[in-house]
Amino acid sequence: MINKGNRTRQFIIENAISVFSKKGYTAVTMKDICESCQMSRGGVYGHFSSTKEIFIAILDNDLKLNRAIVEESIQKKVPAIRILEAYFKQEIKIIFSEQRGLYFATHEFAFAEVDQRERMNQRLKESIHILMLILTYGQETQAFKKFDKFNKEVVATHIIYFMDSLKTSSSILTMPENEIMKQVGLLKELII
């Protein structure tokens, strides 16, 4: 059950995503977040002490949600191809969303907050692990390729790097959807 404090915290995080998406990481102030949330400084500071703390919460929430969705889908025996399609659909949705700037801000965060580099490395490893769960499930259910040269970790790492590059670049480059779909089609050919 979510209590009022957790709802407020989530409200702040959701508003902060929009602010970071528009302004990047280093340009955002607590004042910006207070204004976006239409909350007093005390209201926001009661949940977070800094923009850095808010950004870390955004990053952590994202991974927890992704992992929970994948694990629940596998537990419910959703076909592996549907899980993979949902994964790519979500990634493409981000590329064309108003929040695509968040991925540029994530890289800015990694450069600005040197003490968070290990967190970013762990985030990468966890993202690869989540995708490997999908690939393993797909192989076990015989929906995906299964042969000696199919190294799940290499394929998962390639996909994560590729999609991260697209999401980061989408905030500054015009990316035609049909070209993105062709690229995603190539990735699917590696797997299915």
C-alpha cells in the first residue's frame, strides 16, 4: 500500500522527469522542481535534499519498474516474442516522447557527478541482466535462436548500447521513425 509520503515522493519524481528532460541535469535547480510541482521548498526538501538525490531516485525507479515488468511477464508465461516486442516498443516510444531529453541528462549526470560512476556502471549491468532474462526465457521456450554462437550477454550488451545511443541522440537529432524501425528490425533478426 502506498502512503501519502510515498505518493508525494512519486509526484515529485514524475514532475522532475519533465524538468530534467527539458533542461538537462546541471541546469536544474531545486527551485525549478518546486515550481514544476507547485510545492513549497519545504515540501520538496522534506522528501529530497538535492537535485542529485531526485535524479538518483529517477534512475533507480526506472530500473526497478523495468525488472518488475519483465519478471512478472515471464512468471505469467507471456510469450517471449511479446515481451521482446514490448521492450522495443517502449524504447521507441521514449525516442519520440517529450521526455527523450532525460537520456541526454543521464549522460550529463554521469559526467557531472563523478562519485556516481559506479552507480552508472551498475545500472548498465542491471539493464543488460534484464534483457538477458528476456533472451533466456525466449531460448527456453524455443521462441528465440538457440545455437552455440548466440551469446546472450553479447547480444544484450549490443542492444543496450545501441538503444542508449538512439535515446541520447534523439534529444538533439531528427530521427525518422521508419529508419529507427529498420534498425530495430535488424536487432530482432539477431534474436528471433
